Amino acid sequence: MFRGVKCIHIYAVEFSLELCKTVEVMRIEQIVTTDYKYCRSENVVKDGIR
């Protein structure tokens, strides 16, 4: 304020807000499908990560 320039804290807040906007635009939607390859069931529960 006194020197007429932005401090690193203001730059950090601006960077954080811009990053949040970018991530919000790039969000991936969840894929919902009812056509399962083997059982054709709609009641499939997936446990774990592959």
C-alpha cells in the first residue's frame, strides 16, 4: 500500500483464485453406465482401485 506495489501475499491469493477457476472448468464428470459387459446388471458395486 505504501510502496505502490503488490506484496507476495497478494500475488499468492490471486494465483490461488485463478487456479480454482481453472480447476472448476476442467472438472471431469462422473461416467454413469448401465451396460455392464458381463452381467448386464444395474446394481454393481465397485470396491477398490484398479
